[in-house]
Amino acid sequence: MHENEISEQVIGAAIEVHRTLGPGLLESVYEEALCYELHLRGVRFERQKPVPISYKGVKLATDLRLDLLVEDMVIVDVKAKEAMTEYDHAKTLTYLRLTDTRLGLNLNFHEMRLVDGIKRIANDLE
């Protein structure tokens, strides 16, 4: 499966979660519901995946922790806040670079319409 196909699956699952639960809940609730929806759809994912960080050849003691890594190819950062910022997008781009991954999704479930809270972040994606 290509990153774009995976992102379609994730976005479809996220829309179903948002349609069912609506805005206003905690980020952890949306993350758990999204994982369940991905499971129902047969999409592989890892939740709260620790990723070692190397700095100048030295492994740092603190790992990076991804909300979701879907099909080993797409990083998903789940949000439930009033508005996403450029910092949120920059953070996801940093995650992509550190993990040599090409596509990330920021999903903000606090929007009235989820489509307004979806941001695709690409890192050398064709």
C-alpha cells in the first residue's frame, strides 16, 4: 500500500470517529477510538510507538513517542485543541525526518467539521 492509500484509510476512520463522538473530548479518547476503528478496518498500526533518537552518533536516553505509526509508513499525530499551530506541523515534520518517514497526518478532533482539522505533512513524498 502507498502512503496516500494509507492516509485515505486513516482519514476515513477519523471521520467515522468524529461523526460518532463529535468534538470536545480528550485527545486520548480520540486516539483510542481511532485505533479501534483502524482495527475494524484491518489497518495495521502501533500506538504510542517509542522511537530512539540519535544525536551525533549517540543514542539519547529519551525516545520520541509517536501517537500512531500506521502500516509502518504514516505518522499520525492526534490533537484535540482549539486550533493547530505551525508548531504542530513543524513537530510532525521533525518526526518524519527523524524516522525517515514520508507522510504524516495531524488530526484535530476539536474542530466542528473534522475536514477543517486535517493537515497532511509530506517529507519527500512523490
